[in-house]
Amino acid sequence: MFKVPKGTIPECDEMDEVVKSVEKDLNVKVEKMDILRDRFARNLYEKIDEIEFQGKVPLLYNRESRQIIYGCDSKQRVRAWAKGRLLSPRASGINGQGSDSNFLADEEQVEMGQFEEGLTELQQEGKERMQERTEG
């Protein structure tokens, strides 16, 4: 998770609470990197952001699935991201925030490959690596 110091951007503080909750629920550790205080974190953030050129914080990046979540998002979507599940494209609501419905791809749809056509080459490679790891 790429973020800025607490109190700088409200979305980062809000997403930090969601991530802490997901860490506790799933017993996982999400690495947090401060892009304003750490030059290495800033360079890594810029490399990852080259994929979609959003320039937003917070940014959550899953190294295994190579999926990215920009800005604030729901706990349900962050849980799926942390588990490495395939996320459907984010729908924009009236206020620019996504709605909480239809974020997660149904397992049957994922198995049938209905969401694969929207994946970038990097995301497809990450998905294949995850499948190899879970099968063997």
C-alpha cells in the first residue's frame, strides 16, 4: 500500500483503517510505504503507476495478482484484493466513487474466463502464476 503521512489526505487515512481491518480479518500483512518520506517508495510507486497513469494515493498493489486499487474502496473489494482474487472493473457512481455492487467477479465467471479479455498482459501473467502456485 502506497500512502502519505497520516492526516495529509483523508482518503489515505480512511483506506488505512480498511486495510488494518482486512489484515486482522485475514491474518495477512500489507506492506505500507510512505511516498513522501521514502525515496525508494516514491520510485516504486511511479513504476507501478506507469501501468494506468492514475497518480492517486492511496494505491494498493498486489505483487502476485498484479492488481491495483486506486483511492478509497470498500472493505469487500480490499479483502478480495488481499486474497488475490480477480477484481471486476470499478464502476463509477455519481460522486466518482464506485458503488459496492458487482465488484467481485463470480467464481464461475472467472473459471469460464469471461473477465480475462479485460486483463493486461501483466495481469494475465500474474493470474497464471497464481494458478500454478495454488495447483501445485
